[in-house]
Amino acid sequence: MSEDRPAPRLPDLDHARYLREALDLAREGQAAGSSPVGAVLVDHAGEIIARGRNRVGEPQTPEHVGDASVAHAEMDLFFQVGQLDEPHTLTLYTSLEPCLMCGGASALLGVGRIVWATDDPWGGAGRLIRWTDHPAMQDTQVVPTPDAELEHQGAALFAPEAKRAFPDEGWALWQRRYPQETAALEDAQASQ
Ligand SMILES: [Zn+2]
């Protein structure tokens, strides 16, 4: 723990409740023509203070980052929320393990905790960032996949995008990590 940063002051939160919100936003993103990824930011009292979702496939507006490769759910959320108040007390919930950009941004902003529903064995940064080894990131706690049912929901939701966006090595990693959900998608596509 660095001396000039406050220790995380993180409450016990019902992770499943907020991951469901993130998954709802992911479905909203999919319906709008973007990727199915959603995120919510929760304060120490359990209030959702910001909601974000992927907007890569939509126009940019004054309120939302969009129409850009950086228009990920977490960046949409941080863009909306502006300056973070007491970031070490906040928990970021995402439907999918954050990428290097979003995980790095969250940790550099000093967000106290990141919780995700489903691993992304290709694009996720949880295994790339040794959070506790990096001086700027050591205060961010990481909680991967705390709810098995929601993890499966998230995997099934994102599997088509994983297959489309990273069809070769990435899809092979997805098949290894989530055999059930990826096989269901292959079966559904084969019978079309
Ligand atoms: Zn990202």
C-alpha cells in the first residue's frame, strides 16, 4: 500500500445484484448494435452512481463516447461520471473482464475494487496486469466471477461477439474457458 493513497474502504455489497445491472446494460448495448458489455459504478453506500455500456457501433454524443474503438462500457461510464469522488470507496462492476485499457484506467483512477461476471480469456486484462505489483495499481482489489449463474449468462451473451471479433486464437481460448456456452453457439450456428 502506498503511503499517499488512502486504504480501500469497501463495503460488503451484493455482487450479484450489481452484476445483473451490468448484464442488463450489456443486453441494451447488443440491442443498439454495439458489443454486449455493460458496467455500473457503485459507491460505499451501495448506490449506483454511473451506468455505462459499449457504444462502439453508435454515434458519439455530448453525453456518450461512441463510434470509436475506445467506446467500451467502462470508458462510457467514466466519461459520464467526470471527476471521481473518493475513488477508493467505489466498486466497478462489469459484465466482462475489463480489457487492458479499461482495467488500467480503473486502477489509475484509484477505483477501490473491480468485480466482473465473466472472464474474457482473450481480451481480458485481469491476468495481464499484476495489479498488486504495479505502484499505481496496488490499491485496486479484483474479484473475478463471484456468481456461477451470472458467469454463464455473461459467457453466453458475449460468445457470438468473441467468435466474430477474434475468430482464431481468441475463439480457441474461449472454447477452452467456456466449453458449454461456445458449443451451444456452434450448434445454433450449424443448424441455421
Ligand atoms: Zn475495455
